[in-house]
Amino acid sequence: MKLPVLLMLGGILLELHTGVCQQPKRREDLGENRIRPGRKRTKVKYPKLKEKEKESGKAGSILTQVLDKGRFLRLGETLTQNPGKTLELRCKGSKIGWAYPSYLDTFNDTRLTIKQQEKFGQLILTSPSAADTGEYSCWPVLCDGNECEKDLDRTSATYIYFTDKDELFVPSPIHFEIVYMRPDKPAMVPCRVTSPGTEVSLHREVPPEVIAVDGTAISYNPTKGFILQNPSSEYQGAFYCKAATKSTPQISTKYMLLYVEVPSGPPYATLEASAESIRAGDTFNITCTVLGEPEIDVNFSWRFPGQDMRPVLIHNEWRLMNRGPSHTTRISTSVITVEDVEESIDFGRYICTAKNKLGETSVAMSMN
């Protein structure tokens, strides 16, 4: 046997004896050996979806915005958008109610479309502008037969700013707005802005002065305007708001602040007849009058003897009356007129019921 072959056989026998020649390590064994003592891997625990929602203040929110490429954004308290781009909102539910800036209804704006799909409600606003800045909200509608009600526990709302550098204030459909102040609740000068970071100041027109804002007696909220916590007649007069920018400051709509004499409450109604007594063939009328707050509507209804047997004329109207330099009152009236009186059906009690959002009052008088 040649020498090289003998040397090779000797080397193999030596490896078998010492155990150096072993099977290759498995891939999983190699992976386990990479973990060093004292540096044990731990699995990161991510918060559950509900926990995330609670932390972000969006727990239970059903209002989302549809973004590009089928993406969705669950909305919080506020959202800032550029004008011009179509806004699409969705709310989960088979029957959804919506609320949005009221002027979109007042002017029958065709840019607004609301649809109910099988599993969600859909609101689409095309070509939004600074004027569309405001609160948008939705809620499931719960129905039991023909009776339906709003699900207050699942209402979701977002205030959306449509920021426009050329329109710092949310445009108003009127150029001169009246603000009524009462001693029993805060008053508000509604100069809202289209960007939440805008600096705004309140100014009196005559005599010209800047009104100090201390955050307590007078404060500013970009979604509402200036809030006067304890209004009094000293604030009566013409005011406006000014927004500070890097360029020319912008001025808001002007506001006339009027102090109201009548406190909040159900209507106080009185009756007055055109005659103390009537005869067959006469014509008479009865006037039902309510003095109240300037901006609160009053609705009237009548009950009278010949209600189911003859037609009558009923005329409703209202007007504002200044009662001194610091007080304004709304006078609402309803006049019922009975022509060609018939004793058999028109004699008896005439009852006027006046109703506002705070309650109702009924007053009566007899005609004989």
C-alpha cells in the first residue's frame, strides 16, 4: 500500500476516535444558538383595537371619511380640509340620521347628497367651500313599528374646517346680524373661523375700542365665536371681529347686540275681544297676544264653539318692539275672526293656546 493512502486512512481513524467528525447542525439548532444568554426575546403586546379607540377618544365612533383609493379615516372631534375637494362621510348602520350646517337646507343646496345604503349611511358634499365649515354628525335611527327615535348613545360628531386663506371667517348669508342678550344666559357673537389657529379680536364700532378677552367673562371658541358669560346692557351696540394674518387683516360681518327684557320661559298670553257682547249677524274678532324673546317662535292654536260646523279666519303675525334704549321684545299675535254670527253655534268659550320651545299656555274667554 502506498504511503499517501496509508496517511489518509490514519486521519479518518483519528477523527472517528476523537468525535470531531459530526453530523451537520440543523437549521433550527443554528437559530437557537444565536440567542445569547441574558437577552431573551419577548413578544411585543399590542393594544387591542377597543383600547386604542378609548385612548384616542374615538370609542364607539361610527363616523368615517372616505379617502382616496378606498381608504377610510375614523373621525374625532375636529377635521381640517382644503376647500374644493369632494367630502364623503359614512356612518355604519342600516338606518342613519344626519345633521350638518343648517344653511345647506335653507338654500336647498344641490351640492349635498344623502343616501342610505344597505349597511351604512352616506353624505357627499361636492365643491365644499369655507362657508361649509361647521359640525357634521350622524346617528342610528331606532324604530319600533312606525315610531322611530335617535340613538343618543351612538351619535358621532365632527367639526370640519374648510380652511381658506382668502376667507378667514365663515361667510354669513347676511351682512348685518342681530345678537340678543339676556341676563339669564351667555350671549354669543358668532364670528367663526375657517382655521382653528386663527387669532381673532372683538371690536366695538362706536366708540371704537378693542374688547378685552380674559377667557372667563369673555372667551373665544373658534367653533362658536366670542362668548359673553354675563351679558348686560353695557355691551349693547355695533360690533365686529378682526382676524390677524401675515397679510391684510380681515373683518367679519357686523353684529348688533341688543339687550332683551323678557326672561326665558313658556309664553305668557292674553286675550282681547273686539266687542263685549255680540248678536246674531255680527262680526267679531279675538286677539291672542304673547310678549317674548325676539328670536323664539310662538305657535298658536284655537278651540271654539263652531269648530266643526263653520269656517273662521285666523291670522298670525309678529313684530319687534323697542321698549326703551336697552330692551327689545317680540310681540306675537293670533287673531280669530267670526263673521255673520249664529247664536246656536258661535256663542261659548274661545280658547287660545300659545306654544314655544319652553312650554305652552292656554287662555280662554266667553262670547255671549
